[in-house]
Amino acid sequence: PDDERLRAFDTYLSYGGQYKVVDSVLTTRVSYALNPSWVGGDQVRNLEMTDDGHLILKLSRAWPDGRVMTGWVKWKHAND
């Protein structure tokens, strides 16, 4: 259904490119992205390493209504 596809699109993102890590910040220079307006720009995420070997990337944004939303991704290397 259209409403489910729209909800999925609103909650999915994809991008990639060269990156650098400075202190606890990961910055990606975007080479390709689901959102074409990101290409050529930087995406910045807070970086955290957990004691059990996971990598967590976090981003918080304030919405126009004042709510602050935090999104995160938790990764672990497949061979660990």
C-alpha cells in the first residue's frame, strides 16, 4: 500500500563515500546517496565504540516543532 511505502521511504536512507574519523566524529564525503542533494556534501555522525566490539553512529536533529530525534546505527564486523 502507498502509505506503507511512503513510511518506509521516510525511514530509510543510504549514502556512501570516503570518510575520516577525528576524535569521536565520523565524516563521510558523500559520493552517492538515496537523497541526491547529499552528493558532494558531508554527513557527520558521532562515533562510539562499545566494550563488546560494536560501532555505534548517532545523529540528533531538532524538528521545526522543537522535538529532538536521535537516529543510530549499530554495526559489528561479520567475522567477529
